[in-house]
Amino acid sequence: MRIDPRARGPLAGLLLLLCAACVAVISTSGIDGGPALTVQAGQDHAFLLFWLILGSLIGAVLLGLRRGQLRAGLLLVLGLASALLLCASPLVLLLGGGTEEERRSPAPGRDDRVLVVEDGSIMMDPIRYVRVHQGTWPLERRWAVAEFNGGTGEHELRDVRWSGPDVIRMTTADGEVHEVALSPDGRPERRINRG
């Protein structure tokens, strides 16, 4: 199959975007310690990435196909997929939206380790995430430390701070204290899940 030279640009863009999407999906699929750059791109810009992929695919189809019926059929399928995603986007954001960084604080005596607290939601329930970023940009890695469910109540996270360069101290509304030590590469010795 010969590719029309006009479609090579959109196809090259499509391949690059698909590679970026694969890296973002792998980074956000529960693999802890992933590159913070791709994790953030996958979480914060997933819809933008999808629309860029779809636009590249449509451009390649429009520029590369010469047969009118095949082109019309592919555009119809892509148009329906776009409409479905456009309708589903608000629902996805409502049920399990992204996170928003609440605060960031560097470890005492270290410039390569940062404590990050993020607010998010699942099924409209507020969730607070505690994470550690280790390293420097663009090779910074991200580790999950804790997850606290509930905006109010006994599992609400009231305070989180460094109690040393390698220990994070978290206190819930009922006064329960959790301390998590970090290994030299930033990996937490355990993960807290409350709620």
C-alpha cells in the first residue's frame, strides 16, 4: 500500500502522539515511581492528547485517501466517535476528574525531593493524594504515599508535613498519625489508604 506524500506529515504526527499516549497510559495505570512528566501529561492533558490524535487521523484520511466512498465512511466513523467522546467527557470529569495540586513543599535539607498534596474526586467524593517527587525535571519520578477519602469526617487529612528529609507525617481529623519513611530513591516503605 502506497502512502500519499501529502498524508506523511499527519501520519508522522499521529505516530508520535500515539507513542506519547501509550507512555502516558502506562505511567498513570498504577505503576508507581513513573516519570512525573508523563504522569502529569496523562492526567491533566488526556482529552487534549485524544483530540490531537483524532485530528491527525482525520488529516491523514483526508489527505491520503483518494476514493470518495471510503473517505466518507471513515470520516463518518471518526465523526461519530468524536461526538460520543464529546458527550462522555463531562461525565468522565464528573465521575473521576483529574487532580489539582494544593501545595508543594521541598524536603528539609534536600533539593531533589518534594512533597506534593493534590485534591481530586472519585464519584463526587473528595480525595486528597499525598505524593513524593524525587529527582530533577525532566527525569523526576513520582511516588504515591497516601490517599485520604472524604472532605469531612474522621478520615479527612488535616495536616501533612516533613518530619525529616526521609519521613512524612500525616494527621487525620480524628488525631490518627501516620508516618511513612522513604528509601534513598524516594520510594515509600508503605502506602496509606484511608476512607
